[in-house]
Amino acid sequence: MTILQELEARLASALATTLGEPTSAAVTAAADLRFGDYQSNAAMVLAKLRKTNPRALAQEIISHLQLDGLATADIAGPGFINFHILPQAYSAHASALLRDPKLGVPAIGEGQTVVIDFSAPNVAKPMHVGHIRSTIIGDSLCRIARFLGFKVIADNHIGDWGTQFGMILQGWKTLLNPEALEADPIPELLRIYRDVNAATKADPTVLEICKNELVKLQAGDPENLAIWQQCIDVSKRGLQKIYDTLDVQFDHWLGESYYNDRLAGLVDEFLKKGIARESNGAICVFSDGSKKPEDDPFMVHREEGWTDNPAIIRKADGGYLYATTDLATIQFRIDEWKANQIWYVVGVPQQLHFRQLFDAAARWGKTGDFRHVAFGSILGEDRKLMKTRSGDNVQLTDVLTEAVERAAKIIAEKNPDLQGEEAAEIARIVGIGAVKFAELSQNRLTDYVFAWDRMLALQGDTAPYLQYSTVRIRSIFRKLDAPFDATAAEISLTAPEEIHLARLHARFGELLPLILEDFRPNLLANYLLELARAFHSFFEACPVLKSDEPLRSSRLALCELTARILSAGLGLLGIRCPERM
């Protein structure tokens, strides 16, 4: 049980005695430590409901609070109840955390299956810098949810079906360089696609040939299906190299094509149930009138007033759209994977699509907790969308390569003793970690500037600073003559820096569940920075190795717990820590 949970339990008991009925109330970490460690506004809320004096009610609640050995309580302002945790309570909690592999994190997700849909690049196209956000945020949410006890299914819903394949098929048959395909498949597939696309604009007959190739593919032509499957296979190999570099893993790669056989029946069912109807030859989902227009994703406000804004699930020519495939995907995930929740880590521009998708799924009877985890854009240092000089999207593989190269130069300058494969491995860990932390330390909904010098700095709010903090702690233990067993140490807290460090240790288990309330990995990133700063303050003020026993062992135990939490927290962000830097 976390300290916060213990306080809430004791407060609930006091409220039950005071009010004569079971009553729960929230306790939160105090924003200003001058007033205590935790606080509750329960007295103010309940006094308003009961039309009584909040300070008087707060005093009565405190008189029934059993806080022996845990905290003291006082009243502030109009009726806030402030809790001051006793140093010995923090000591006992730190000792318990050292014996707990989960570091005090509660298993709030037990019995829940969540599907996380993220990354989802298009086949035969390179991943660009815009894929950083979906891939890195989605991977971190997978890690955090698993740590919290959820059964997580990570699904890479790749774009492996669509009109672009007509051009790719034509290019494969007429322009393909097999050697280039073998060496680096995605750039070669992109080249033939671009060349054929340019040819269609110059010669309309080429466009007709591409359309015919697509029709043959959709009709099941063996040759075109075989080429299509080769495109998928070589693209996956190319994509996997990037995912390996990022240390990102998926449980499934079920792309759009996986659901083709479900689409016709889905549309028929929507028509039969009255969820969709025909409009100008297309089959569309319209508003069912159950929501106010301003809350209805199938209504839009124009000059003439509120008007229909339907979602098309079958075009007039018989083709299907993303909405159709995504509905079939929801059906599969609920029926086959028994998903209770589905999280889609997709950019802000797709908000309307997901509002319509979730509404249509609910009307279809596919119930669950569906969330669109939206995110903003990555900007260059000119504060415009990050592009190459030619105006193309910056390729993700180029970003990762440059991150590692820049990290290698900094490491060579700071520690020239590091050489060979060890130096190369540290550069990979530091460079990739810097890119990830730059992403995850931001509020996901804001646009942010991609600045190399800032993200790779050894000081400031960066991954290298956190990695260095962990390395610095581990170096303390390398100076010991014998292995140190932190669980056997008796932790005693007297110095303010020791108490604050233990306070932050206790917050780890309280913080992680909050991240999933609004899918904010930046809360964890900011916490880790605060923990690292607290450790450096502690280390400067409180001698560790030069202290006499038992103080020496107590402070070594605090160092060990800090290193464990930093490593675990960075791991939940998908960031590794090197042994040396």
C-alpha cells in the first residue's frame, strides 16, 4: 500500500466516525511542501453539502484521525487538512520498497485487457519524423500499463492495402532493381512508386494500367498477390530494423488487409440494423439524433446552420474506407482478444475520425473503453514543421542515425578513455534515449521543437542527465570492498535532503497510475528529473562512503533505491542506462 492509500484509508475511517456513515475522500500530494506532504479538501466539500463550518468540521475529523506512526495533521486556510509524514514512516516505507520488485507500484490493471494501436506506418514507405510521436508514446504506454498489471496487446496496424499498390505493382514489374531491393527495400519501393506516379501524370494510359493492376490484386490475381506479399515481407524487414534500434516490440502486425473479408458483411449488418443508409450510391453512417448537435460527430456547423457530416463506410464504386476497416478491427479486438480497452495513439488531425468511429461502434453494440491518445507535431528549430531542405519529410532512420553520431562525438569529448564497441554501444543508448526523452518529456498535445543541442546536453531536463545520474550512483557501489545488501540496512532519516529523497521514493508508486488517467508519460519524465535533482542535493549535503556506520549503510540504501527507481522509470519510458558514460 502506498503512503497516499494509507492516508486515504485512515481519513475514510475518521470520516465514517465523524459523519456516522461510510464516506471516502481523496488525498493528494501537496503542491507546496511548506504546508505538508499531502492534503485533503474533504472537510470543505462535505461542509458545503451539510451547510456547516468547514474549519470546525475539519477539526472534528482530525480528532478522529488515527495517524500514530504515520503522520501528523493540521488545518490550513478555509479547511484544508494537511498531513506531515513522520521521518520514521518514510524510513519504513523506503525499506519496504527495497524489498518490493514493483517498487510500491499497485497492480491497478489486473483483469483488464488493453489493446494499444500505435506506430502503424504504411507499407512500402519510409517512416518519417512524424512517426516518432506515435511509436515512442505508444511503446511507453505499453510498458507502463504492463507494469501496472494490465494485459497489454501491442498491435501495429500497418497500412498494407490501398490504391498506392496499383502503382507499386506496375513499378515492380517494369522498374524494379532487385539488388537495391535486397540491400535496402523501403527506399527502392519508394523510388518505383514515385517514378510510376510521375509517369501517370505525364501519360494517362499509365494511370489506367495502374488501376487495372489494383483491380487484379483486389480480385485475387495470383501474380499480383505474390508481388504484394513480397512488398509486405521486405517492408516489414526494413521497418523491423528501425523498431530494433528503438527497442520497440509488437505482439501483432495485423494490417488493414487482415480485415478485408469482414468488410462486406459489416456494411450489410449496418444497413440491416439501420445504423447506415444509402446516400448518392454510397453507404453512410448519419447522426441518430441522440446527441446535441455540438456534441454529435455526425453533425457540422456551417453558415446555413447544423448539417449532416456522415461517415462513409462504402463508396459508390463499392470501395471501402478507413472507417470500415477500423470498425472491423474493433469487432475483432473485442470478440477475439476480449479487449476491455482500446487506445489509439494517433495524431490530433484524426480526432473527428475517432469520434465517429467510437460512436458508430457503440451503436453497433461494440462496447468498451475506447480512447484516442492524440498528439501534436514536431517542429524544426525555425518553429515550422520539420522538413528537409527539399521540403520532404525527415526520415526517422536519418534522425536516429544523427542522434547516435552526435552522442558519439559528445562521449568522445567527455570521456576519451571509452573506445571501440563499448563507446559505440553507449552512443546508441545515449542518442536513442535522448530522442525518446525529448518526446516523452513533452505534453503529448503540444507541438515541440526538435533541438539537438538541448536534447543531448548532460545537464538540464534531458535523458543524458538522468542516465548520468544513474551511472554516478552505480559508481559509488563499485568503490565498495564487498557487495552491499540494501535490504539488510536500517534506514534512518535526519537530514532534510534525506527526508526529501525518501519522500520522492514514496511518490513513484503514487504517480504511475495517474499517468494513464490522461495518458501523460511526461508526468513520469518530470518526476524522474525531480528525483535526480533531489539525489544530487542529497549527495552534496550528506557524505555517503565517508560516513560511519550505521549512517553509511542507511545512505547507501537510499542510493540503491534511487538507482532502482531511476532505472525502472527510464525503462518504462523505453530508455536504457549504460554502465559508464
